[in-house]
Amino acid sequence: MRKNPYPGQFITFEGIDGSGKTTQARMLADRLQKEKYPVLLTREPTDDNVFGKLARFMYTCESLHDEAPDMLILTMAGQQYQDHCSMLHKAHRERFEEMAREIICGNHKNLPAFLQMTMIFDRHLHYLDMIMPALYEGITVVADRGFLSTLAYAAGNDLAWQPLLQAHEEILGEMFIMPDQLFFIDIPVEVGLARTMEKQQGKKDYFDTEELLTKIYNRYVELIHASEIANNTHCIVIQADNASPEDVHEEIWHYVHPFVSGVHP
């Protein structure tokens, strides 16, 4: 990993589902645009490449074991898959396809790791196509989720985060740029889950249980204090459970405005 060497600022929002991070990312992008700062609002998983589409499908499954094999067969038969795979290192592509074949054949042992690898491949193309060109041009990038989500949500499947951080190093290489500011929107698990269930009208996605979200929340807390993360990006915790979206935004703007205006210490 490396710190952002480009003139554009890179700001990422993290948190469990229902934390309000998507709302806050949008509100910040709107505020920056209103204040005449060039801005790109983006999110992960993306909708723009085959790996983002696959990851989004897998995250919204109610039964990943039942639904993933058919989706993998369909995805890997498509031209977009071939086109996007050509941008990846051969060894990484071959490992991805080996794991996919295992899942299609009913061996689900590596399914959790495969899900996170899919996210990292999506991130590789996202950095290559959108984030790095924008930062290079001096545009402020506001991202709804980033690499920390992969490390945090892996806790739902009891995967350690250190190998996933190393996988980012290997797959993204020099493109593995840390956010300049990383906001963790902190709310209780039960509040986030209730909001998510209301939004989804009761439909549960893959991680939508209090047990799994508690593991994910605890992993987030661990990560923002881990030296590997804290020494390479500015992590800012925003307590949001008893505040309106407008009040949360104003607290975030308090940190962001001096930073993008160039008067931060």
C-alpha cells in the first residue's frame, strides 16, 4: 500500500449496512460540487465491471451455496468476463477460475475467500478505470466503501484480515492507494440491521443477521486501530446513532473542508 501521490483527494466512507454511509457520501459529494470542487462519487462493489456485478449478486443472495454456481457459469461464459480478465495477472486469474470450478462442482470450502477475491478484482479494475485517473486530474474522489469493507466483511465468514490485505498488495500492486481520509460511520448493530430490514422490506441478504454484523462491526473497530491501517490513512470515527443526517454531514464537513481547501495541518 502507499499514500496517495496525486493532486486529487481520496475520501472513503465505511460502516456496516444501515450506517448511513451511502447517504453521507452523497451529501458530501453534493456539498463539494456546490462549493465548486471537482468531485467523483463512486461506490463498491461497482456496477461497471463483471467482478463488481458478480460480487453485488453474491452479497445479495439469501442462499449463496444454492445461487452462486449458476451465476458463475453464466458470468464466465460471457465476453465481458474474458475482456476484464485480460487486465489481470495470469496467476491471479487462474486461481480465481480454479476456485470458481470448485464451487460450480459443489465444493464450497473456498466460497468465502472467493467472494473477497471477487471484490479485490472489482477494486483493481475500479482503481484502474476510475479512481486513479480522477485523482491524477486533481478530482476529489468520494467512495462509498473501499478496501476496508473487504477486510471487515470477511469477519462474517471468520476469515483473517491480514492475508486479504496482502492479497490487495499482490493484486493491485502500485495501484493500492490509501484514502487520504477514511470515515467510519459508527452505529449500533441493531440500529443498522433495523434500518436495512426496513429498506429491504424484510428481505435478508447474505450478512443480514445480528450475529454476522456484530462480527463485522468488531472487525471494523479492530481495523481502524491496527497500525497497518492507522499509519497509512487518517481514520475518523463519526458517532451517528443519535444524530440527524444533516448533523452528521456537518461534522464530516468540519474535517473535509479544511482538507480539500489546502489549509489542513
